[in-house]
Amino acid sequence: MSQSMEKVIARADKEILAEVVRFAQKQGMKGTKGGWKDFLDHRDKKFGSNLSDPGKRSIDILAAFLRTFAEEEDIKFLGKVARSCVDRKALMQRTRNSPDVEYPEQRLVRLTIEHPQFVQHYSFPTFDKEWMVTNLGKVSKAMKSTKMIAIDCEMVLCEDGTEAVVKVCAVDNNLEVIIDNLVKPNKAIVDFRTEITGISAKDLEGITCSLTDIQKSLKKLLSHGTILVGHSLHNDLQALKVDHARVIDTQLIFKYQEAIHARPSLNNLCKSVLGCGVRKEGAPHNCLDDACAAMKLVLAKLKHGFDDPIAIETKNVPKADIAKLFLHKILVDVPSGELLKMFAEYNIVEVQWQLNSRARGHMRSAYAVFKDPKDAQEAFDNIEGEQEKDSSGRPQKLASMQLSTGATATFYVRKMTPDNLLSNKRSAEDEIVEHKKRKIDCNQCNHLTEIERLKQEIRQRDDEILNLQKILSALTRKHGL
């Protein structure tokens, strides 16, 4: 076993090792004892792979699995994953240990990393050989850096169904342009998305700059703790194949008065915070303008705080989105045909599985697409179970259905928008409720915070129940009960 893997194990604690194992599991990586589940079946005769959550396994079990990797390339990839996780954890621990000396810029980094959606969006496959993990350097020194770079990319669709970067722009704290490059993808392009990107095939004639060239430039710019800024930055990093520890995502650092559909667009957020949008309705994106807009949002946050919730324009929700329901935490062995049967009486059109879903374990998610928003509303209303809200305020219910095999499947069904977005008219009752909300004092705010905390605990317990149901189902199949 390579000394390199021993270095990875020695540097990481249980939490980090669990994350590394999750990455290996998601990518189907195999050591001398097979994959993670194969290893558990061989190592643990009592529970085997029925208890496959790495977070619930001991550090000795996690380390033993990682020691089964002998290929130097695998060890190198897993080392990159571990380094990325260690850097992020070190940043957070140092912030918590020294809250009084936290720089304003680092506070925004912390707000980004602590957001509930961060782990889902920023868990990158850093072990892939095309990925670059930036070097944070000494954590104590890196956290004192106030240097920031805002970045934005334009992507095109390639023939293999993936996206590729076609343009990259970046500006510094003073809005000075430091990168403004067209990029030649190494794959055949089937759609330039000119109406969005503003780029055509003719624009790439004679362009030799590659993604590797951009990565090399970023590696120099992002050294010594430089903060990378962007709006929905994870999309840009995914396309650039870059993993960087200190990031500020403008979509995640502001609070909003109402839970809105998804997260605000850069254009709408700029209207609310800066007083003007980035572009006119229907105009193509301007990569450089978007990078500047993200930096301006961060500078405004640093100067004026914006700690109170801000209002975001949400009236233009596409009708096609309202005609969908989002199904999540579905066990992978639930076929789409069963889901179609569940909603058959409500004019369902199709079930669209999310190909890039990052759900943990053996769960996945999908969209149930209906002919009309009224059909989606009726289907949701007729699901038995208590209605609750997700982290973005959208209504959801825990649904239960019996499969043709006789087994019972449970999963969450969520509406695409908060209820108050489905109508432009406000009832008198809504006005009264809003008036009462304005009168909530500090003590009541504390109660609301406690309620939200308890709701979060309930959601975590729901996750545990789903995992236990999976274990029970596996044991039942194993013993033929």
C-alpha cells in the first residue's frame, strides 16, 4: 500500500474520510476488495452493505477501505478529494474559533459555505484527472486575504450531451478586467445557444485558448487565499473543472423576504440590491457584465450589510414550471412507470428523471410533468399527509405508494413555487397575516427560530427513517421474509 494513501488517511479525521469514501462510492471506484459495498459485505458479517452510509461507520472501517486502493492514479485522485475537504473544514474551524477577528470578506465565505444548499452544489468530482484543485496554502494566512476575483462563463452544448466552456471573464475588486477569453472546446459543439451566449461558430475561428490554459491562469490568480466570487458559482466551477476552497456565491449570501422559486436570477437580484438589472429582457448574456455584477453585489453587501431580508421580483414564474411537481428522495429501484400510475388520473405527461442529481446514497429525484398547472395543483392537494415547507418555503408532502411488487415506497412531493405565487391577487386574510407579521417582536422571532430548528430535526429524522426502511427492505429480501 502506497505511502501516499497513508498520508491521506493521517491528515483526515472521520468526517473527511467519510466524504472521501462517498466520492469513491459515487464514482464506482474499486480497490482490491471491490467497491465500498463489496468491502462492507466482506468486512462486516453482521450488517454488511445494509449499513452503507460512510458517516455511520468507524474511522477504522473507512481507513481500511481506502487502504484497499493500490493504483497510484486512484490514490492521487482520492488525495485531491481529501485535500479539498480538509481545506474547507480548516477554514470553517478557524472561523468558529476566532469569530471576533473574522474579516468581512471571510464572513461572506462563511455564509456561502454554511448555506443548506452548499454541500449539494459544491461537491465536485475533484479526483477526475481533468479537474484542478487550487492550493489554499497556510490557512491562517489565507483567511486574512481580502483579494477577490469575480468570474462568469458561457457554456455551449456538445454532441455527447455535456456542456463546455466557450468564454470566460473575470474582474478584480476594482472591477478591472483580468480575464476576457474565448475558449475552444475539445469536443464537437451541437448548439452554441447563441440567443443566450451571444457567441456563434464564427467567433471561435482561429481561437486556440483551451480549458487547460484557463485553469493554469486561475491557478496563479487564486493562490494564497484569493476569494472567487460568482452568481450560482458552482455552475461555472463545474464547467471550468476547478475546485476552490474560498468562494462567495451571491445567490446564497442574501436573505429574502419571501421563499422564492429556486433562487433569484442575477438580473433580479441586481434590481433589488443595486437598483438596476444587468440586461434587458430577452437580451443575450454578456459574460463580462455578469462578472462585474456579481462583484458589485459583494461590494454592496460589504458596504451596506443587507442583513435584513430583501424583496425579489417573483411574478414571472414560467407556466411550464408551475405545471410540474418535484419528486425527491426516491429509492433507485422505484420505476418511472409506477410514478406515472400514481398520477394517472391527473393528466400527467411524463416523469423526467434528474440525470445530474446529487442525492446521497440510493436516492434520486424527478419532475412529474402535467398538462396544466391546475392538474399539478390537484395532484398535490390529493396526496395524503401533512403539508410542510422545504428550506426555500415551497410546500411539500411525504407521499406513500404501494408498488406492483407489494413493497411500499415513500418519497417527497414538492410544488415548484410557494402558494402565494400562484395568484396575483391577495386576499383580505393574507393582508391580516402580513400585518400581524410586522408586529412580531424579538421574543417571537426567537420562537420562530426555534420552530425552524425543530423542523430541521424532523427533516433529519425523516432521512433516518428512509434509511432504516431501506435496510429493512434489504434484510427482508435477504432472508426471504
